[in-house]
Amino acid sequence: AGGHLCLQCDHVTIPQDCFHVVRCGTHEDCFVDKFRTHEGYEYFSLGCRDIDKCSEASAVGKRSNGSLVLRKSVPVEEANDNGDSLICRACCNGKAICNVDNLCVSPDPNTYGGHICFHCAQADNPERCSQITLCGQGQSCKVVQYINMFSKRPNYSSRCEERDECNLLNDSTECCDSDFCNDNLPCKVRLNDNPVLSIPYINQDGDVKFNCTFRSSTSRTDVVYKVSWTVDGHPLKNRNGIDEVTLLSSYEHVAILDAYNLNGNLNKMLRCKVEPQCSIGDPLPGSHSNGYWVGIKISPQRISHTVEQNITLVSTLPVISSDGLHKLYIGPQIESTGQNLTACKYPFEWDPFTRKYISTIPVHILPHSFYKTSDKTLDASAYSYLELYKTNSTPTIEVQVKRQPCGVKNCSCAIIVREGNDAVQIDTCGQTTSFIPEVTYLSNTSEKHMSMHQTDDGLFFIVTVLSGSNITVNLTGSDPDMHVVLSILDQDKNPPGGICGNETWFNIPGIGNVAVNGQKESEFFKTWTLPQNASMFKTGISFDQNNSITDIGYCKCENSTITCGTTI
């Protein structure tokens, strides 16, 4: 805030009698002028002066004293408006109130005692306090925010305080132990706990809303709570393409989101984030709420083979209809072939208690077999990009992970799952306080062709590709390491490559795991370590017509039951 802090007084016996300070402009230095009256009485004037004028007055030379630059005291013979003679002038910079330091033959300052602190009974900002005092030994500098009873606005007082009293602090008070330190009240506002995102509800106007509720015990009134919303870890944009943000005063603790802002963002995880911000002080890190999955929930997510069962669809958003006689129907479409099974139509029935639509679809999946790759635990070595799995047939199934240091080891913080020209990325890299996965589909067709199941806490995923293989990603452990399991269709073993490919290991005492071809496990890991510029994290994916999904499955509707089988 401004330039040098200087003493500013017009007529004092010695500079140490001046307790008024001012922050100079960026092109000014502190100065001291010494005058003598006709009667021989000497006094001083102090303040700020343009650097150019200081240079003119100090053309005799400069001397350096540590970080303090003193322009030599220059004897002059001039007269002010009162007829008093100006007998010396000096300028300085480099430290606060340097114009108290023995310039123009003024006495040395008294350094015995405590800290020099700002001392104002009232200011609208602690930076605007212009009075100082020398505190006693055993005292600290203190700044307090209080509420003006007439204006209801925050004011600030600053003074010296006994250190024992400084132990009784709240977020409206701050003590510190250095000169001039009480010109700022840090923002120490904290939420009592993480925000809570409500389930959706319908208000009296018939609109679907979400509440983001939080608690804070702050006594400060200059706090603004910035509430933002995310879907799958990305900022939620409103209809104007701007981040959806709500600003709440210190007395407000509920932000409301209208569900119409979720258009185009269904089947994703919604969260709110609350960031306290004070009128002075640096912003504080935000706190994330619980997650709420918005869209059509399907259960069970994984269908058993050979057993006829029902799939239940539940809209997690209330569906509002002004006409109770009409129903919402769903007609399945098979994504792998684009086959439309609208001959089977299933109504959504409205539950008046939950205000949700529920539909039931009978399904029979003909058997096909999976194999699970043998478990391999990645060691703590600094592998940055790894190929976990890659088929040699088309459409190519490929799984890559990105790793970063986490404590004393390296953890997998991101994964890309690809089949053909579709891919999805789940990423927590760079996060240090809370691990909120960001989900990004890497092509226009990925979200349509790849099935993503995510638990309510947003930390467990099942990614199912069109051909039927699935990959689980688990972040619910005690550390931020992604735990990945691959379940791949038998026909995709061709044989595959990658760390989780079809590799057999033998443990040899004294040597460790060794493959059939004699390759050691450490060499095997290096084989499948990717250069950054060769990983999908860097290159993304590009469309390849020869790598497209072909007709890999069939389904049919018989007697209102959907029957599916896999043929390749």
C-alpha cells in the first residue's frame, strides 16, 4: 500500500516527538528539514519529498547504511514563510520512518522498549491508521475489528497489548511481534465443517432447486462467501457461458442453484465449493461439499449373465409435468450398432413421495466370458507415464496411467481408458488437500459410447467400453493412489501388451520376479514406461477410421424383454 512509511510533522522539537506517519508515493523519499528561528530556537519538519528534489538537495553525495540509503545532510541557508532559516535538509529511504534516524544532527532514537506499533482508536481500514507509538517490553502490536453501532460497518482499532491478553484471540483480532505489523487483519475465517449439498427439491413456484448449506462461527462482518458449482470437477457454466457463482454476505449461509443450469450436464457429479473472502487479507482455500449424481440412475449397473433380471431407472432430478395423465416413456437404443428398440417401450411412473420417475426394464444377457489380468503392484520408482494395457486388434483397447510423487512413494493420479476413437480421462493430479476427480471425455462420441458409473462420493468408477470390457478405478483408500482393475473380454487377448498384459511371472529367490523370456520385473516396467510426448495425456486421441467400433453386438425385443448377446 503505497511507498515508504515516513514520519510527517510540521513543527517538532526533535524527530522523535513526531508520532504521525504517512505512506509516500512511489516517487518520493522521506525527508527531514531543520530550521532555526531569530531567537535561536531549532525545530524540525518531516514528511515525503519528490526523489528528484531530494537528489538536487543532496547533490553533495550519498552514503549507504545496510538497506538504508541516506542522502547526506546538506547545510543550507534559506528562509521559510515564517522567516525562519532552513539550516539543513536530508532525505532517506530503505526502511520505515527512516527520517527519525539521526539526520541533520538530530538525537539518536530511543530504541529501548518494545515494538513500534500503529495506534488508532478508529479507522475504516487498518492500513489507514496514521499514528504510531512505542510499546513497552512484553507487549505486542494488536489490531481489532469491531462494528460501528451507528453505521453497522466494520471499523478497526490498533494499539499495544500485553502478550498474555493476546492469547485470547478470535478471527476479529490479531496480535503480532514486529514493528508496524498491525496494519493488517489476516482473513482467518474457517467453515465449521464441509458444505452440505442437499438433494433436489421443488419450490413453491414449481422450480427444481439445490441448496448448498454451510456453517461458520466468525464474528467478522466483512466476509463474503464465494459459492461456486462443479460438475465432474469442472466449473458449471450458466446459460451465458459464465461460471455459475453466488456471493453471500457474512450473515448468509445457504446458496441456491436452479436446476435449469444443469442443462447439458446430466449424468455427472454435482458439487458446491465455498471460499471465504474478507474485505482485507488474502483469500482462503475453499471447501468442497458432498457430491450428488445428477441424471438417470440405473441399477444394477452390472448385469449378470444368463439370468433374467430387471433394470431399474430412477431420475435423480424431479420431473415436473402439468398433466398427470401423460407419462414419460423410454425406448432403448443399442449404442454399439445404433439399433433402435422402440418396439419395447417402458413408462416412467411418478412416485408422489419422492417426486421421481421410475421405470423397470426386463433384460436377459447371453453369456460371454472375461479374464482378469494378474495383479501387479507398481513399485515406488519414478515412472511418470505407464502403458497398463493395449490390445493389438481393432478396435484398440488401451489404458494408460500418469504417476506423481505422493509422500514417500509415487502414486497413480490419472488414468485414460480408450477403445477405438473413444476415450475418457479421470484425473486428480496436482491436487493436495482434497481429491476431487475431474472426468473429461476426449472425443465427441466418447460420452455416448462409454458407460461411466460413479459412486455418490465420486471416488469409485466403473468404465465400460462398447465391446463389454470394463475398468474399475478406486480412490477410496487411505492414500491418493488410484487402484485399477481390468476386466477384459477373452477375445481381446491377442496377446495384449502393457504392464497388465498376459504375462506370467516366476519368483526366483534372490532375484525376484522373472518372466518366461527371462526379463526381470524392473526391466519389464521400464519397457512399458512412456515418454511424456508419446502418452495420450500429452497427445490426446485422433480419429482413425480403421479403429472405429463395428457391429460387435446384437439385441432384440421379445415380449417386452430385451435380449442381448455378443458376437465378434
